[in-house]
Amino acid sequence: MVRKIVNAPLFMWVILALPGFRMTSTLLSGATGPEGQTTEELLLHPSGESAAQIMVLAMIITPLRMLLPQNRFWLWMMNRRRHIGVAAFIYAVFHTVLYVVDMGSIRAMLDEFTALGIWTGWAAFFIFIPLALTSNDFAVRKLGASWKSLHRYVYAAALATLVHWIFIHNNFGPALARFVPLALLEGYRLWMTFNPKRPANT
Amino acid sequence: MVRLFIVAMVFFVSGVANASGLYECEEVDRSTWLTETQLTQQLKEKGWQEVRRMKPDGGCWEVYGTTPDGQRVEGYFDPVTGEQLILAQRGRILFRKEE
């Protein structure tokens, strides 16, 4: 019974939607911040943070599978990785919509587009679009081997997200707290790929 | 090598994490500060399109708003005179008062 619930696609979706429930209630209540922030401004950071965190979550699965090959949790996660990636994209869409509403004019957005903290955010968002659109069985079949190379662009999106986060807040701490673990795991993965300990099978 | 990297990383992160406020103002008695309404008025007279909100930071008034040129900025102002000290657009410095 428990297994059935845990393995249902809906279960994963509910978990991934949890940060969204809170944001939706803030949005509906029209709450304003202690420093006079508007509702959009209040949700801007949490929505972006959720997108980034969930993207990192999707990205650490493979290296953790290499590190802990017997672990059933990460196998379970591996089987749902595309859902996780799509959830990251949905939060990114919400984040972008909030930004557009908050800015209120194309002119103001264009004016700051060239700021390092801004164009990197747009870059990450636009890289996310084709990745999200191809995160389904049909696209995986259709694209074949090129699916993997397309989805490697997530590394570019991750780098852009990191720069976006750091420069928008003038602050390294919180962004690096999420990205340093990812970098370490990716480092491990690369090291394992190029220095396989297993004896050659030939 | 790995240890050296981690140590360097920790120093780097903690060093930069401290540098969050963009400007420091001289400490003066709060009673001499312009009120929010007064500073908003002053900025509106200078042509600011919008003064969204402000808060005290580093002994200055930190203002979020839209300049006469339509740029969404974060600015630091002298709390007594209302003089513009620094203007930043998403972390990009647009103006800094000469020391």
C-alpha cells in the first residue's frame, strides 16, 4: 500500500508542489512585506530559490547514484528525474512572471537586461524551455541519442543561475551553499568518469 | 590539494558574505533624519517616477524606486540632506558619489 502511494507519479508531484502551495497562499492573500514589499516582490526570491534548488536536486541524482549504487532512494529519484526537472522549470516560469509583473514595463526590463545579474537569469530561463519541452517519453524516443546532448545544456543553465543569484543579491553565501555541493558531486562524477577504478571488462 | 581548495573556498565565501550593504553613512542622531515622506517628496521633485519603499541601511536611507530615466534602482541617500550617494541597478553601479 505504502509502496503503491510512494511510487505513484502524483506522490512526486505533490512533494514537488509543496513550496508552491505556500507561495500560492501568499499570492492569494495579497500579503505585503515588513519593509513594504509588494506580494510579487515577496515571492520573487522564494520562487527563484525553489527553481534553483529543484534544478540542483535533479542534477545531483546521477553523481549520487555513482557514489551510492545500492541506495534505493536515489534509484527511485533517478526514475523521476524528468518530473523534478519540469518542476524546476515551472517554478522558473512563476519566477519570471513575477519579475515581469513587478517590473511592469518592457522598457524598464530592457534597460536592466544587460546587468550581469539579469541577463544570466534570462539565459537560464531560455535554456530551460527546450529542456522542459523534451522531458517526456515521446521526446526521449524521438530525439534518441541527441536527447542527452541537448539536456547537457542544464550545466550552462546551472552556471547562469549561479551567477544570476550571486549578482542579484550582491551576496555569495546562500547561492554557494546550494551550488558548492553540486560542484563537488560533479567533480566526483568527472573524476570517476576519467579514472574508473573498475578493471577493464575486455 | 582538495583541502587547500576547501579552505580557500570557506575564506572566499565568508569574506564576500560580509560585504552586503552598498554604502555606509556617518552615524547621526535619528531625530535629524528626513522622514520617509520628506525624502519621497524630495525625490519626486527631482523627477523620480516611483518611490516604492525605503529602509534604513548602513546609517543611510536605502530607497527602492524608479529614476527619472525609468531605471529600477536601489539607491542610498544621506539621511539628513537627502543627497544621492550611490545608485545601483540590480547590483550594477550607475552612480557613486566622489569621496
